[in-house]
Amino acid sequence: MRITPDIRSTTLAFDPFGEPVADGVARACPPTSAAGDRTARRIGGAVFWTLALAILAGRIYAYDMPMVQNVAAYAAQALALR
């Protein structure tokens, strides 16, 4: 006869690398505030995407179309000389 522990009565804790930690260690180190971490992540994400969109909008606004046409014309001439 095999005796299995009741899994529901024990809680497993894992370190950041996914390895299980001992129950005593898990109780000695209380979990950090998830609400503060979540708020910081949201603020950081908002700042990042705001800067990314601002840079993209600036590049679109400053896009020099005649320069692209000149490069395309030179490329077409180089291909025509072959």
C-alpha cells in the first residue's frame, strides 16, 4: 500500500527560477507587495510606449520624401546601366 501526502494541505513555494523552496524558507520570507509591483510595471509600460510612439511620430513627421525618391532614382539608373 502506497501512502501519498495530501497535496491540498501543503502549499508549494517557488523561487524566481522555478525551483521549489522549503516550507520554512517560504514562511520566513513573506511575498512582496504584488499591488506595488503591478503599479510600477503599468507606469513603466505606459512611459515606454509613450516614448516609443512619440519617437515614431517624430520620425514620420520629419520623413524626407524627396531624399527617398533621389535614392530610388539613382538605384534605377544603376540597374539600367547593367
